[in-house]
Amino acid sequence: MTLLIQALDAIRSAARPRARVRNRAASVAAAAVAALAITASRGGAQPAGPNEFSYRVAIEAGQKAEAAHDEAAARDDYVRALTLMKGHPDVVYLIARSEARLGHADAAVARLRTIAAMGLAYPIDHDSAFATLRGHEDFEAVRTAMAGNRSAISTATVTHVLADTNMLAEDLAYDPGSRTFYVSSIHRGIIVAVPENGPVHDFVPAGRDNVYGIMALAIDTRHGALWATTSAMPQADGYKPSDSGRSAVLRYELSTGRLLRRFDAPRDGRSHNLGDMTVDQNGTVVVSDGVSGDIYTVRAGRDTLETLVARGTFRSPQTPAVLPDGRVLVADYALGLAVIDRQDGTVTWVQHPDTTAVNGIDGMYVDGHMLYAVQNGTSPERVVRFTLDSRYANVTGWKVIERGSPGLGDPTHGVLTADGFYFLGNSGWDRFDDNGSIKAGAASPPTILRAPLTS
């Protein structure tokens, strides 16, 4: 699988459902343009906001200019898209390709050097756009740096191995009272309990409560609740096309596993995927819809799924995280990090240096001013610890804490505990086709890994 194609297809999949298109035959250039051009329309979502529409138009304009062999115009369109997409590395790569074709070797290498400084690696060895640069000292230095970015980094240890290689593990939650992890399964439509002492068992068994694939998990210990989201998607066992686009938030009694309340996504003629969520200390839940782009909330003491931020601001919002001041940090898979003020619903995008990649974040968790993030939409996939400033307005630093290790595979989500950051590895997404079929061949089982908070 071409690394660039993997990263770009992760963008256009909008990550919930995260059915990644594994197009081995497509060229790197075609994959790049196609993936970014349809970022705004994958999964039933349509262009909704001015920024979303503008960057899509810019990418499509660049594509047309490339087809007409007008590389200068293509470069200018991609530069415009880069601003609108807040420094997305895939757009940086498209600019580098145009600069190389224009004969601007220094400019092309400078763009590639930026990508390498992000800790990312793109297949520049095999891209014909850079054929004239091969052998040049500066280009070879970038190629060496990118090769180094593929090397393994491991600070985590595997704490649990789950037996079911086909469960398609998605999210992880932890109850400190019972010292039990909970793992959601998209394929089986279950929630698995993994106690510290005792056998692994189904907390919510298959076929119960009229659920689809189980996505996000969040525990409210104060109110004794385990929250979950469920979405109808081809990777879920028993999926019915007639259910496509349906999704719901579920509240379970933590002590018994009994379903207490179900909040269905709006029946508004649009597809929904209530994929990721968090719960604050008061019991208020914040849920992201990775397909429609909406952010919803279920406020403590209310039995209503309310809109916090309507579609048009976010393209593909992933895991939200509540900040110490009550605001909500959200990772957009395509556009990066943003902060929502829950008092008035305003959204402010977090700034970052051009050598910091904040795209492709799936799971995201805040510990003071440290942000632990699972980036399965970058090349390579990795777990990163970002440092944010005192106002949570800027990313001031980052460090890879897991990359390319045997238990990592295709990581998804995690949870912060008193003794470390636990996250899921070998989720199994790479084993499923877009239509939900499981690929033949041996597979590694899902794992739970722990990284120390101070590494």
C-alpha cells in the first residue's frame, strides 16, 4: 500500500465511517488530487460552509490547471488551498510537485523539507514529479529524513491482547472504580469489558438494544453511566443498506449494562455518524458527527440531543476533549484543531507552526497543557504528544511517543488514566474493505498499549 495514498484516503473517508480506500493502482498524483478534491463531499456530506467550499474549489482548480499543464496556476491554487486547510501536509506535497515540474528545485525541496520536519514520510522515491531532483544533495537529504520518519519509536508496552481479530476495535474507556477497561466493537456491535482481575466478557452482547456498530465510549463515574455511540456502516455485522446514515447516542447503566436512554440522530434527510465523544465532570456529553460535520451535546439533566455547532464549520470532527476552563477542543480530521466556546458556540482554530501536522487526528485527550493524539490519518500513523500554550490557542511543541511498533498497527482511540495513556493498536481497519468484507489472510489481534505520561 502506498503510504501517501493511505494518508490521503484517510482524509476523504471522513474517518467515521473510516472505510479507507486502498487504491494500489492509482498514481500518487491522482490520489492526492482526488482525495483532497472530494474532502468536502465524502460520506453523504455536501459542501456547507464558505471555507469548506473554498478549499474544495481551490483544489479542483489546481487539478484542472495540472490537466492543462499549467503548473504555475496549479501551484497558486494549491497555495490558496493550503491557507484554507490550515497547513495540511498533503497540500504542501501537491505544491512541491508543481514547483518541481516548474523547474524550481529549491522551492520544491523547501516544501518537502517542511513535510519531513513534521515527522512525516511521503513516497518521493517513486513520484515522477521529482525525477529531475534525484541525486541532488538537498533532495537526498530530505529523502533520508523521510526514511528516518518511518523508523520505529516505542515508549508503550502492550497490556492486553484481545482474542477476536475481527472485532474491529474502535474506542477505549476506563472505569477506575472497578479497574475495568471497556472496548467498543464496530463489527460485532458489542462492548467488551476487560477487567484488571477476571475474565474478559461482553458488557453489551451482540444483538441487543437494536444497535449497529458500536463506536465511541465515555464513562461518567459520577452518575454511574457508560455512554456509547452507534452507527450503521458496512463494516458492522448484520448491516442493512436501508439503515445507512443512521446513528444514535446510548446511555448505559455502568453497574448492570442496562440501556437507560437512546438519542437518535436527526432524521433530516442527511447521513449521520455520531462517532466520537467525551463527557465532562458534570455529566454533559459532547458528540461529534464525522459525516454531517455537526457537534451535538446532551446536557446534564436534560434528555435531548442538541446542536452545539451546526454543520458548515467542521468538515470531519473527531474526538472532542473538555478543557479545564470548560471550552471544548475538537480535532477535525482534515482541518486540524479548534476550540468551541460552549457559552456562545463560537469556534476558534488553534494555530501551529508550518512544521507541525495536526491533521489526521482520531482520538485526542487533554492532560493539562499536554494533548495526547492518535494520528491515523498521517503517513506514518502514530501517537503524538502535543504541547499547547496557556490559552490553548497555539501548539508550541510535539513529540512522537509511538510509531511503527509491533503492537501499534492501525491505532484508533485511547484514554488517560492516573498511570498512563492507554490506547488501542491493531484495530483491524486495514482488514476491512469499503463494502465491509473481511480480507483473507492472517491478522494480528487488537491490543491495548500503555505509554507513560512523562516519556
